[in-house]
Amino acid sequence: MQKENHTTVSEFLLVGFNNLHEFRILVFISLLSIYIAILIGNLIIIVLVVFNIRLHSPMYFFLGNLSFSEILFTTVIVPKMFCVILTEKGAISFDNCIIQMYMFGSFASVECFLLTVMSYDRYLAICNPMRYSVIMNTRVCMNLITFSWIGGFMAIFILIIPVFKLLFCDSNVIDHLFCDLPHLFKISCSDTFVAETMVFFFSSSIVLFPFIFVLGTYTCIILTIVRIPSTVSRSKAFATCSSHVAVVSTYYGTLIMMYVVPSKNHSLIASKLLSLLYTVVTPLLNPIIYSLRNHDIKVILRMLLLKMYE
């Protein structure tokens, strides 16, 4: 399909926070600092998991993949977002818009699946420890990771196809920080009912079902923790689980608000702020909550720092 047959525009104009002229430098510096922290935090996790034999276990294998997906997820969006914020109107070609939308959606889906896999791993480790090593063997780990990555990319590919049939007659201005399906629907002069229905059902499948599964596994984990006789061990386990649930709920909750709840219910500023939550805030929190607060990783980091300063 040739896009010339379906659209009268060759590029879109992305609009950032166009009512924050005097604060755009401050916003840019803040986001740049967060982006650098995301890269450093997640790269530390990947390097430790790859090169330290003590972390060669299913839980850290999944954490390494989550960190890798976080880096790719934010890198697809944030650098272009910097241009949009600084110039207050960033041009992006039709093809690059579609590519950004596809890559962003794919990595977001991969992360949904990885968080689901990680919750299942913790469920087995805490609720069924005697059979954990048998169930979560190398082959199962590889299959779960392969499914997460391939499934994420395949699911979004189906959603991208209807975009090539959209007509853009009157406007090429996307009042958002990056190319996203709901905002393309808003400026299209085509009948988007079928495409929006597809997005709703696929988004519900990709986001809601994993979220329900994650909540179910953590409910079982919490019920198991309640029966732990040691007060200290129980409080530590509760602290870990509560932080995990908080991050997962923030990520899934914002995705549900953006793609499952009808987009007409969102104001433009609310939509942009919600987007920042799952594109910037959650990738910053994940390495802290899931990894850097982990006892094994903290011990290894401390040992490495001591060696550096000897």
C-alpha cells in the first residue's frame, strides 16, 4: 500500500506543552536528567546480570530483559520528545510516525508480558518453592522470554495496519508529545470506528488480562506471606510486594486510562501527563524497585564499589 493513495499529508507536526513557553528549558533539563538516570540504572542491571554468576537465575534473567526493554521503550520516545519540547512543534514524517508508533507500542506490550512473567516467577518462588527449580527451568525461561518479545511485536503489528487506510484531510497537527494511535484518530477525516474498536479490544487483551493475572499472583503471594511466622521476614516481604504492586499498578493503570478507557474522556493536558507517567516515570522506578532495592544486587554493587576504591 502506498501512503499517497490514502493521505494528503507527508508529515505531522507534534505539539508538546505549548502553553509552557517560559518553562520549556526547565522541563527539558528535568526530562533529560530522568532519561540519563533511566539509561544508567537499567544498564547497571543488565551488566550485573550478564557478568555476575551469582545473578544467573530466572528472576534476574527476567529483570535483565525488563531493563533492556525499558531502555528501548524510552529511547523510541524521549529523544524526539526533547525536540518537540524545545521547538514546541516537531515535524515528523508519515513513515517515521508509523515506525515510532509501532516500536513504542511493541516495547510497551513486551513490558506488559515481562511484568506478567515476573509475577508468575515470584508466585512460584514464594507459593511453590519446592517445585520452583523444576517448573522454572532454562527451557521454560527461554520460552517465556521468547513469547514476551515476539508476542509484543506481533500484537501491535495487527493494530498498525488500519492506520495506512486513514485519511488526513484538514490537519496534520498532533497535539501530543509523540505519535500515538488515539491522537491520529482525532485528526483523521476517515471513519475510525472499526480501527478504534480494534484498538480497544487488542489493548484490553494486552493490558487488562496481564494486569488481572499479576494482581491474582500477588494476592496469592500476600496470602502466603501472611502465614510466615517470622515478623521481620513478613514485614520485608510485604514491603517488597507492596512496592512491586505500586509500580505495576501505575504502569498498567496509565495504559488502561490511555487505551482501554475511551480517549474522548481525556483532556489534552491529562493525556500528556499520563503519557509521561508510563514513558518516563515507570522506567525510572522499575530499576529502583525491582532491582536496586534487591539484597543480592546491593551486595554485588557494594563489592564492586569497594574494589574500585581499593
